[in-house]
Amino acid sequence: MPASALGKCIRAYTLYISANSSLLGVGATEPNTMPITSVPAILAEALMTRLPDLSARNMVRSLHSLTSLQKRGFAMDQACLQFCIAAAQELEQRSTELGAHDIGFLLHALSNLPVSLQISQVEGTVAGLVHALYGQLQHHIPSLTLNDSVRMSRAIERLRSPKPSELIVELLAAEILREVPSLEPQTLCDVVVTFGRLRFQRLGFVENMSNIFLTKMDQCPPRNIAVILHSFACQRWYEKHVYSSSVSHILRNLVGFRSSDLILSCWSFAKTQHKSGAFFQKAQEVLSTDVSRLTSTDISMMLWSLSRADCGFNDVLLSSLSHRAAMECRTMPLKALLVTCTAFARLGFAQQSILVELYRSLYPLLPDL
């Protein structure tokens, strides 16, 4: 079978699995047949023998398909890993053959590799290829589409190394700003979070993002609103009108917000010191009806929000959160445990039985802090 046909087989398989993700755990269903999960390894082994025959574009598509499967929960075996390494080495030498679209998909593919692989046997290979792609990217900026720019930005943020130059991030941000009115809610959310994590704070960028957020808020799902507000707060973007408009919108549409969305919003308002007693009162009423669904991170974030917001607290909710914290403190992530302890101290919480449990959980960890 020609190399290009093998590449198409991998892409077709990926599309099939994406549409039928439950098949990832299925073994062979008939005697003398192979499990469906064996297909990528067989195709990867066949492609390894024909690597020089693959065009750079087909190599990118094949690599993207394999890493997409891994992102969906597919265990990458040795054959697939060896193909990824060999393809990355080959593409580093042939990076000049790639167009803007190819570079975007290749960066996205490399960012799909788990961090454990990025920092182990493939670290040098990935870093060398990414460095070559950054060099080529600057020549393709004029031909980027909005989707290309967003895909590249997200991939760059997720890649462990090498870090992009400020120029590349600025160029991608400028391309996105040119198309900012056409951003869909999910894309807007992705852009705000990505550039927040990249710590991009050039004058005008966050302002534009917040303005487009306000114009599109009615179209945004509750989760997008909560995540965008959280990202703005993490970036220390304290524009009062953004948060006051968000409070009004959330109170009007409270039914659509899940507990985790409300807690993210509470944390954002507390972080930016945007006081809204009506919002905090209503959010606490909703959250107090079912604390059992909250994660330990949710609990620590909400306790911290109550301690920071200074908008009063619901006794029923505080009691439920504190008992959940006492029950789960031994298994809490360290950050959540520290945040919980800080929140109780700010709240002047003095229920001894709960504080003793927190102390017992924290004490063994003190030498590592």
C-alpha cells in the first residue's frame, strides 16, 4: 500500500474512533481477529518503513492523528511513539516545505503529547522541531486564518519547551485582534485563557477581549462566562464595568449556571474585590442545596471567596463546606488544603473538631513547604 494511502487510513481511523469513542476499550470480538486498538500500531509500523515517501503534509496529518488518539485516552505504544519521534526528526529537516496550516496542525499535534513524554525520551526531538517551526512561522503570518492563529496560540501555551519569543506571541495576538469581532464564544474563551496563561499583557489586548466579551455575553454559555471571568481575575484585570455587567447577567440567568461555574465566578469577584452582596447571597443559597457534588478544589475556592469578599456568609453553606473539608482534608491537593486553612483563618472559624482535622492533615506536610 502506498505511504499516502497508509496516512489516509490513520486519519480515517481517528475520525471513526472520535465518533465512536466507546470502542477504545473494546478488544477483539471474533476469534482470530485483532482488537480495534491494535490498528494504529500496525499502521505506524508500516509507515515507518515508508517515511521518506511521505510528503511533509501527509506526515503532519499522520502525526496529528496519532497524537489526537492519545489525547482521547488511547495508550500510545512503542510503535506509535517511534513513528512520532522519527516523523518529528524528519519534519525538522523538511520544515521549509510546510505551509501555515501545516505548522498549526503540527504544533497542535506536539502539544497533545503528554508532559511525561515531552520531558523524557522525546524532549530533545520535540524542542528541535518546535524551534524550527517558530523560525518558519514568522514567514507565514500574512497567510494565517483566525483558526490557524488560535490553534497555534493554544499549542504554544501547552508546549513545555522551547518557550516562544515575544515577537511570535505578539504577531499571533495581532492576527487574532484583526478578526476579534468574528470570534465565537468558545473561541473567545480559548483566546482569553491562552493569552492569560502566556502572560501576554500588551496594551490594548485585554481591553479588546473584555469589550468583545461584553458584546457577546448573551451568546456565551455559562461555563465560558465563568472561565473568562476567572482568567481576567488571574490577569489582574479589574475593570469594574466588566464585573458589574457580568453580575447582572449571571443573576438573570442563574438557572443555567452549575455549581462549579458559580464558584469560579465567586472567586473572580472576590479576587478583584468586586463587591456584590446580592450575587454572593444568591450564589450561596443555590450552592447550599447540594454541597455533595463539589470537589475539594471547589470547596477551597468557595471558602476562600467567602473569606475575601466580605459580603457575609450563609450559615448552612459554611457548615456544609467546613464538614466536607474536615472529611476530605487528608486527600486534598496541597494547594487546596493551604487555601482552605487560609480561608478559615480569615473567617475567624473556631470549630475545634474541624480545625484539628485540618492540622493533622497539614502537620506531616510542613517540612516540604
